Amino acid sequence: MTAKPNPIELQKSLGGMHYPADKETLVEHAKKKGADKSTLDALSSMPTKEYDSPAAVTEAVTKKK
């Protein structure tokens, strides 16, 4: 199981993101913002779909598999 990212770091890495956005776009945006490994791993492990808000991303990242 992937370690949960720090919620503050997660939101920082999504700052300036335009929604809705798909998983690949979110991961690329976080990389450009300098997200740490746990944040990138968590975003990469989310279901492939479109997310309509930062809250939706946070929920997807923090759900137990």
C-alpha cells in the first residue's frame, strides 16, 4: 500500500490546477510543482478518471484500497 501524502503538500502540488482534470494531467502538474515522491505515488495510484475539484483528488488519494 502506498503511504498517504501530507495533505498540505498534496494541496500545494495541485495549486493553480484547472478542474476538471484527469489523473495524468494532475500527475504532470504535481511534477512541475515539485511534488515529493509520496504525493506523486499517491496521485499515480488514483483511479483513472476525471476529477472535478481538489477535494475529489484528496478523497481519491486518502481512500483505503
